[in-house]
Amino acid sequence: MHQPRTLTRILILLALVVGPLARTPMASAVELSAPQASPLLEGPPRLQLNEEQTIDLQFPEPVPVQSLYRALAESFDLQVIFDPKLKNFELPLELRSVTFRQAMEAIELAAGHFSIPADDRTFLVAADTPQNRRNYEPLVIRTFALEHVKPRDMVTILRSILDVKKVAVDSDLNQMVIRDSDRKMKIVENLVATYDRAPSELAIDVTLLRIDAATRRRLGRGQETRGRVSPEVIASLRQEAGVHVIVDTLLNVFDGGRATLSISELLPAAEGDEESRIVKLAIQIVGTVKGRSGEVSLGLSLDGRLLNGDNTSDISREQTSEISLSNRQTYLLTGLMVASPDAGLSSSAKSSQGNQAEASELALVLTPRIIRNSTLPQHQAQAVWAGSESRLVARARANAKNEEEVKARIRARIKELERAPKADEPSKEDGR
């Protein structure tokens, strides 16, 4: 008798449960099941105040130091709270036309205190001790994705300068994670921006020329020569009929990096020889940019081998040298001789005068061009005030307007002192 009523209740319950699910799109069900990203954490609180507002604090007689903080807070419509253990000793203070930051720094320096924002309208003052710093100073965690410098090298710099301890390195992603105080993190940002720069880069024009015997005789060349030459000299040399370009290429070298060029060339037989020879030359260049001067240092290493046509005779020559050039200056090295087997690649040590006269000559031309100079920009090369050993503070360099204002005040004060009579000099009235 109760079965129809029970069945009706079951059908109603199924309709209530299945109905909404049937009307919900599948995509919405998938979106609801997807994990939601956690919201980003807020940064440390900052005081909201007018940075350009200035006030005068005139307390020539000593007053309780907490009263000074209260007077300063009231002037900027702020509130102040104190550490329970803060001693309320008396202190005189006379400041004129100072901003909130300047007044706070003056009082904190004189009293040995430090302050941190509690919220956007309240700041806390405590004695500047390591324990209080640990208790009150907020910490910041930041990830630095480095582009050029290696994370471990950057960590070494930070630990040497700032004693940064809480740091993790991810070499695979070339980044580092630092946990430290907000004041120290500002200096870390400055150092990272200074050191994480692209290295200097050089483009070196490398040309290898073969000068035949007839042209050598006509030009009167016979000994190895090297030195700086003008581009016009190289252009004139390349126009000679007996000068053949073996290699004309461009090598890119990063600062302190090495570039290698391997050359293998079949040379025609010299007069008196029955067969041609093969010259193999390996050139290694280490390029370095010397600071702002635009000077380039090239470490040149040559390894040459002279082979017979059947690769049976192997006469070698190795040479290293350091070359200092200006940007876009051309360097010419001549005298790599190819003559009879006993002459090899030496222009003077093994070759007789007759062999030299009948041999082809190899000449190497180098022209470095600075593509990028990674020296410090002028504004980063300047010193940055970072407080004292116990009061580490990052402060940006004053802008030009403020600097001129300060200089004007100093000049005005000097003029006042020059006009004022000295203590040991009589006044005009006394002179009468």
C-alpha cells in the first residue's frame, strides 16, 4: 500500500539531483575541477604620505625621544607605536625644511633606533639591535632570473658584499632565489643589474692571402713583417694580380672567448719543385676588450703544416703572439713562406735566400670591430650610499634638481660666513 508513495519520493529525489547535473555543460564541470592558482602574496606595507612635504622640528631643549616621533607623526597625519622595551631618554633636535624620510633618519641615527611601517598609516620604532631586526624587520623572497652571469658567481658576489645567507641556486634555469630583508633586497637588485650584463663581443675580419713569387719579387718582400697598417694598404695589396684570397671570413668572439679557424689549401708548385704542396693552417684567436678605451687585445696562435701531395712530408711551424689594437684597426702578418721541403713555413729560420725568392708567401690580415662593450654605464659606475655596517640602507642618487638646490644653499651659507665678522676681529664700531 505504501510502495507507490515511496517510489514517488525516490523519483523526486533523483530529479532534484540529476536535473542540475544534466543542465550543466561538460566544459563547466571540467573548469570546476581544475586547480585554482593561489593569489600572489602582498609585499611589505608602505607608508602613504607626501614625499615632497617638508616641516621644521625645533626642540632646542632636550625632550623625550618618543615625543619627537609623535610630533613627526602628527605633522604627516601618521601614527606611531613603540617597542615595549624602548627607552624614552631625552634628546634635543633642530631640523628645518626636512621631509619625513630625512627627519626619521636624523632621529633614528641620533637615538640608535630603526623603524618599519606597520601599515600604510602607522610605523613602529624599536632600538636598533640584531635581535629587534630579526623580530620586526619583514623578509622578502624574490627570484632573480639571470641572463648572462652564472648564479653561483652572482651568489659569491652577494655573499662577499652583503653577507646574503638565505639563497638557493637553480643552475638549470639560471636563476637564484633569495630571502632577506626589504632594505637589503634593494641593494641586491642594484648589484644584479650591474653584474648581469651581456659580455663584450668582437667581430674579427680574418683574411688569408697568398702572394705569388713574381709579385713578392716586384714588391721587394722577403722577410717576415708584422704591424698595424691602414685599410688603404690592404685594399691596394688585394688589387695586385698575383695576390689570391684564400680565406675571407668573419669570426665572432665574446670577451675572453676563443675562436678557431682551420684552413687547408692546395698551393702551386714553386719554381724548382716537381709537385704542388698542401698547407694546413689552424688559427686561434682570443679576444678581449679593454674597458672604456676601446682597445682590443688579441691572443693569436698559429699552427701551420706543409705537406707533400702524398702527405708524406710534414714540416710544421707554431707561433703565438699578443696584439693590441684600437677598434677597427688592421693588423698585417706576412712571411709565412711555402717553398722547397727544407724551407717549410719559415720565412727566415730555415729558408735560404734563393728559396725565399721563389716561394709563395702567406699573409694574414686581422681587423677587430667591437660589436658590444659591456663596461659599466656611467650611472652604474658611480658609488651608491648603502648606510653603515650596522645600518644597511639603499638610497638612490639624488636627482639634478635636488643637487643644484643643495649646492645653492651651501654657496649661500658660505657667503653668510664670509660676511660675518670673525671672533678675533674688531667690528667697525669698535674701530671707531
